[in-house]
Amino acid sequence: GGTDLQIRGLQYGPPSPDQVFPVINVTLGDGDGGLVVCLIDRDTLTAEQIMCTTQEAAAPATEQDVIVTVDGVASAPLSQWTWLAEPQVFNVTPAAGAVVGGTLITVTGDNFGPVTNPP
């Protein structure tokens, strides 16, 4: 969890500025038969873009559907989302380095895959 998603499309917002935004939900399959809600940032919501932050899933999983629901009408799955296992650090060496810098540091662990969190 904690990854920011940007979803682009049409008609996520009101047709005119004097109307209110519809009820919007974003869900992701959690790989365990359930759904995880992606918390929407209402301050950045526009008619063409949704920004949301994923919540924790039950377990790592691949190819889970992303679905946007606007006023009770669900989209077809938008894309596939993959839940990756959390990175784990086992060791960092050396434990110290020179003040001037230049010390090569080795970090060993697991699950250092391609996890990104866009700005």
C-alpha cells in the first residue's frame, strides 16, 4: 500500500463548475478474492483525472483489475495492477564512511523490484 495512482479518463467530474462532483470510488483486486479501496485525493480530482493512494493488500499478487465507479456505475477493468512484496533490508555495509564521501555502500535484501511512487 501507499502507492499513488494517477487515473486519466473522461467524465469523472461535474459537467459544469456550478455542479457537485459525483460519488467516485476506485478499487483494486487484492489477489485474495477481495477488493482494496484506493483513497481518492479530492483536492486534485478533475473531470479527466483521479489521483488516489493504494491501501494495503492481503498478499502480493499479479494482474489485478483496477475499476472506477462513478455514481454507482462501474467501469470495465481499466488496467492490470500488481501488488509486490515489501522490500526487506538484511544488511548495509560498511557501517561507516569518510566525511568527504565516496564510500561504496552495499545493501542486501529481498524484493528490490521496480516499485515506483510518482510525484
